[in-house]
Amino acid sequence: MDLRTLADKIEIAELFARYARGVDTKQWDLWRSVFTPDAHLDYSSVTGVVGSRDEVIATLEKALGTTPMTQHFITNIETEIDGDRATARAMFYNPMLLPNMTEQSYCGGYYHHNLVRTPDGWRSEKLVEENLWFVNHPSAAS
């Protein structure tokens, strides 16, 4: 692996860390900076939210604004780089305390990103969340 590829992989891993910190601390400008302005996000496997970066962030701000605690662990990042484009797949584990629930919930799965190198560094232009499991889902309490 050459130094450029290694540096790209580190930068992409840092991008994922900013994603987690932005959403967990509700720093929406930081979270927004992970994506290109025209990015498409698909969280349909767990929340049903699908749309542009700004459409999705409006929904997440509202939904997570009342969520007492979330913590995203993103690991096992696999990146394929081809010039100024890349794909990445990473595992996530997300413990959380959801509104109006007394017990913690947990979910896990994969993030699938299509990335592009921009003048400001790597950014995600497409994210698909693949939720594989969810323990103590709010709909189970109904």
C-alpha cells in the first residue's frame, strides 16, 4: 500500500469518526460536513428516512433532539479507492436510550458509503444504512 492510499484510508476513517461524533453530540453542522451538498442518504432499513442530506438532517434533528443518549461505534472499515472516488463499508454498533423508554436499545449493521475526494477532503455522496438487528425496538413496546 502506498502512502497516498494509506493517507486516504486514514482520512476516510476520520470522516466516519466525525459522523459518529456529530450525530451523538447533535452537532448537526459537523454531521453535515461528512456529506457532499447533493448527497443521498437512505436509512430505510431502520427509520424509513430517505432523501437529500438536508431533508434527512431535518428529520434527524427533530427525532434525535428528544433522544436522551446515542453512541455510535463504527469499526471494521473496508475501503476501496479508485482515484478520486471510493466505496467504504463499515460496521456500526449503536446503544441508545430512546424517548419514553426506560431500557436501553441497541442496533447494529453496516454503513455503505460512496465517497468522492473534494477540495475539502473526502466526503460521502451516498450513504445506505443496512440495519441487521435491533434489540428493544420502540415498536415492540406498543
